[in-house]
Amino acid sequence: MGVTAAVADVSFEVNEGEIFVVMGLSGSGKSTLIRMLNGLLEPTAGSIEIDGVDITAIGGKDLRRLRQEKVSMVFQHFALFPHRTVLENAAYGLEVRNVPKQERLTKAKEFLAYVGLDGWEDRYPDQLSGGMQQRVGIARALAAETDILLMDEAFSALDPLIRREMQDLLLELQGELGKTIVFITHDLNEAMRLGDRVAMLRNGRVMQIGTAEEILTDPANDYVAQFVADVDRTRILTARSVMDKPISVVDANGGPRAAVRVMREQQTSFAFVVSRDRRLVGVVFAEPAAKAVREGHNTLDGIIEDGLQPVDPDTAVADLFTLCAESPLPVPVTDRTDKLLGVIPRVTLLAALGNLNGNGHTGEAAPASAATAHTEVTADA
Ligand SMILES: Nc1ncnc2c1ncn2[C@@H]1O[C@H](COP(=O)(O)OP(=O)(O)O)[C@@H](O)[C@H]1O
Ligand SMILES: [Mg+2]
């Protein structure tokens, strides 16, 4: 009676090794949700499974142990002990697990160095800046060596520049450690920057779950569309999402005759040259190719030009402008093994830009007004 659920009908799976962002305005139920994931709050209905174990079905000692072994938290306000050194703080997660002192201090020191706090072990939290304190918070979570990290607005208290630095740090260490991270934020740009997938929460309900690109290019409803209207898409969309299929492509082992034919068919004056396993070798141009045909050459020897500047598929569109503007050829997109994945002609980039803001969704109230406060919480997974 008169009870409003803080979280209702929320259902999602977090994949191993991904950063899953839960994004929503203040009061949308994010902290309630993360407390349920951590077993601190029991949902009135539904289940929460970690590695196949329903944590709502176990209690007491078992739940505590599972939490200690599988889950670490990083908090918005760092939650460091003021009278403990940085090293002791970082070792805390291991202390509660009764790891022997020497071992936990060694481990803590290792992870402090990992987050860039080498040499700060004997200081106290109040001698550190906010960003550094949160590095301690992260080192503490990492030192516990759990597979799962829960981060509740972990960077929200930091200044924008430091915040960006911490996002970079998180992405960097995630690249190396491959944790499973649930990251909570009310900041859309942060969500889009960090999340492999993002769940958009509103009034305790999920509006959409998807990659940043999916949410930007195909918002599930007007609320989401309005919400993402002001996002700088050029920072979110990547080379992969705007590239075209490479069509003017020739085999490095083919001859100039084949190259000329491809260029004529595609009506281009160049063709990218790839090896049999589709690695990008270079580019040939129409005139030298035609000349090679006239002179009776059977190979592309001597007319393949290198010096292309391929980009990684994850390059932000914003970082493609200069390259595309300066390059007379479409910019090739290659993977780690140099395989040609696609090309970005200047016109494609411009067309993509034209579409960036025209997703057609309008109407409905702007999400600026935060959810109304509820007096009681019924958590409903
Ligand atoms: N202990 C509590 N008692 C009563 N209401 C609460 C309590 N905790 C949270 N709420 C309410 O539940 C809703 C969701 O809160 P919360 O999960 O903290 O949101 P968020 O973390 O997204 O800001 C809010 O409307 C909030 O006012
Ligand atoms: Mg919160």
C-alpha cells in the first residue's frame, strides 16, 4: 500500500570480462540495484545469480564468504580508513579474509604500484588528493583479487580532468585484468565511454540495454532519445560503425590486368592491395597499372605503393576527421593483424556526420527532472 518500488522488473545478465554500466539520474534506483547485486539488500522478488549461485537463496556465512571471494566494491566517497596508512587500506579486503599479514601487504603494495601509487604506501588518506584516494580504493578492490568489481559512482566526486584520468586508468587496467565490472554512473558520457554495454535506468525500470552505439543510433523510446540527444556522437561512434565494405581491392598475387579491371568496374583510380589472407599490403593507382599492362608485366611488382595510414576499428570518429581530410584515398580500417576490414571515404564520414543527430525521435519530457523521492524501498529484482 503506497509503496513504490525503487527497482522493478530489472533483468539483465553481465558477461564475464565486460564493463556493464548502469546509468540513470539520481534516485533512479542505481544504488539499490548494486546493493542487491552485492547481497546487502534482498529483493522482495526475483533472483540474483553469481556464477550460477542464487545469492538470494543463501544467507549468513555463505553469503558473506561468496561476497568476499567474488565481489569487491569501489565507492563514491572512497570509504578509506583515515587512521590507516594507504598500504593498510589497500590490504583491507584481504584482512577481512584472514590472509596472513605479510602476504596481504605484499599484494597490496603490488596493486598500489599498479594504480600509480608506488611510494605512497606509508601516507594517510588525507595526505592524498581525491583522485589518489580513489586509486587506493581501486587498489584495495583489485588486491582482493575477486573476479567481480562493483563500482557505485566511483568517479562522480572527482573533478572532470581527474575523472577522465580515472576512466582511462580503469579502461587500461580492464584491458589487462579482464574483470567483470558493474559500473554505476549518472553521467551519460562516462557511461558511453566506459560501458561495453549500458543499461539505462529510469524510476527503477530499465529503458534500454545496449552498446553505446546501439543506444545512440537506435534509442528504444523517446526518453532515451531525448537523453542522448546532446551526446557528442563523434566521440562514441567508431570507425567500425561508419566504415564501408572495401570494394576496390586486388590480390597482391594478381597482375596489373586484374587491377585495371577492378578499378574500371568500381570506377576508381586506385585499388587497395591485399595478400591472400587479406592483409593490407598497399595501394595501386590506375595509371601505373595501365602502363604495366601496356609493357606486358604480369605482376604488380614495383607499382604497389605503401605509406597508407590505416586506423583501428575502435578509433573514434572524432579522431578520423583530420586523417580523412588529408588523405586523397579512403582511410583503410585494419585489425591487429593488418587485415583490411573496411574503408572510410571522406564522403562516408561526412554522411555519417549528417545522420548523427537525426534519429527522428522527439517529444516527451526532457529527463532533466529527477525521479520523485519515495519514502519506502521495495527492491524488486
Ligand atoms: N533507505 C531508503 N529508504 C527510503 N527510500 C530510499 C532508501 N534508499 C533509497 N531510497 C529511494 O529509492 C529510490 C532509488 O534510490 P537509489 O537506489 O539510491 O537511487 P540512485 O542510486 O540511482 O540515486 C530513490 O527514490 C530513493 O529516494
Ligand atoms: Mg546512488
